[in-house]
Amino acid sequence: MEETVAGITKFAILFINSVATLFLLIGIIQVLINGLRVMLTSSSSNHQKREVWLQFSRWLIAGLSIQLAADILETSIAPSWEEIGKLGAIAVIRTFLNYFLDSDMRETRERDARSKERTEQMEAAS
């Protein structure tokens, strides 16, 4: 019974990590395409460049969150404290990265909202 549960858990970890990898690959492909388009267009604005970064950040956060779920599952079948420690360190690193990416995205959205509000106020005043 225990071996069956461990086998199912290992399959679930593999599946979850595959989904996370797919999310990261989609984000990388999207940032390559959109990033090159924005960099090669001479009329690109900082807003467009930030939008490419925000889109990539969303994919990164999704992929990292999904991988964290796999890490949590893996700790349930980890055979040694050393492996649990390694998984814990990975989880902490991913959590901090996720936190800072999310914080950066929030700041960028707030900055864009303030910039848009100022532009609308200037247009209304004219």
C-alpha cells in the first residue's frame, strides 16, 4: 500500500513539474517574441517594455507556484532529513522569488495607473 501511494505521488510530482515547465516555456517563448518585437520597434514605449516584463512575470509566478506544489508533495515521500532540507531550501527560494516578482508587478501596475491618471487629467485640463 505504501509503495502504491509513493508511486502515485511520484507520478503526480512528475506531472506537476511538467505542467510548471510548460508554463515556464510558454512564458519564455512569449517574452522572446514580444521582447524582440518591442526592442526592434523604434516607437516602443517604456509602457510596452514593462508590459512584456509583466506578462513574463505572470508566467514565472504561475510556474514557480506550481513547482512549489510539487516540492510539497515530494517532502511527503522524502526518505531523509537531508532531502527534506534541500526541498525546504528550494521552496524558500521559490517563495521569496515569487514574493518579489509579485511585488514588482504590483508596483508596476500602480505606477502605470498613476501615469494614466496624470495623462487623463492633463488631457481633461486642455
